[in-house]
Amino acid sequence: MADWRRQGVVFGLTVVGVVLTLTCLNAGAELERRRRAACDGSLAMPPSAFVLGSIGLLLGVVALLLLIRWSSRQVITIVLFATAVAGVVFEVFALIAAVQQSAPVSSICRLPLG
């Protein structure tokens, strides 16, 4: 019975980490929309987006480390391991994308010629 609880904890940490990272990506998409609407490329990414992405990555790594520590030879453990690894990879790339989106853009709107 303890294995099921441990697997539930790992799965829960993985899901919460991915959801927090998706919130970070959503903040990046909202920043793009606001930059285009305001024609202002200097709008900054809210710091909370980086905090959410970092916490999501941290939770994913903790889930992966707990799964390695509590390893067993069950099929569900192997599936959870693959899911946790995929979650951590996604969280890393999402955080990198958020950092790249946060850089100011010089020209968004074009002025009509004439």
C-alpha cells in the first residue's frame, strides 16, 4: 500500500510542476499579446512568471529524485519515471522560452509610409 502512496506523491508533484510551468508559458503569451496591442516592445515579463516556472521545475526535479529513491520494478514505476523525465524536459524548455520571450523587442508596429 505504501508504494501506491509514493507513486501518488510523485505523480502529484509532476502534475503540479507541469501546471505551474504552463502558467509561466501563459504569462509569456499574454506578454506577447499586450506588446502587440500597445505597440510597446519594452513591456516586461512579470517576475511571478519566472517564479512559477522555477517552482514548477523544482517540483519536477523533486518528483524525479523521489521516484529514483523509491524505485521498484513495477511497470507503473517505469511509466511514472518516463512521465517525470518528460515533465522535467518540458519544464526546462518552457523556462528557457520564458526567458527568451522576456527580452525587449525594438520594433513591433510599423508606421505607414507616405
